[in-house]
Amino acid sequence: MAGLQSADEFEPKEFLAHGDKVAVLGHYTWHVKATGRKFSSDFVHVFTVQNGKITNMHEYLDTHAAVQAYAGSHAAAH
């Protein structure tokens, strides 16, 4: 999605590590290039790290806000 949107704000706030997992809690605001709309969301990124390298990543966010921004809905504009 990086080519479809650009970050206006990206703020990791907390890092939690346990075993081979690292979770990052934060907040971001994205600008969707195709619609000109923005959406904001808290996020959680969960990384699996093996031998010093990231081998997997999952992202959790407000998908409704993202869908509305990509659809061009006024409800998602902040």
C-alpha cells in the first residue's frame, strides 16, 4: 500500500517484546493519493524476529476508516 498512500503522521508509542515477537503500539495518519482523503488510526504491528531478521509481520488497524478513505467517503476525512 505504500505507493497508494503516504504517511502524514507515524508515531510508534510502545514496544513490547516476548520471545521472538515484538509488538509496536502507535498511531498514524495516512493520505490516500487516489482520493485525496486521509484516515487516522491506532495500530499494532506484530513482528516475528529470527536470527536478527524480521521473518513475519501482522498489522492491526481501523480497517473501516481505511476503506472509507479509499472509497472517498466524507465520513473518514479528519
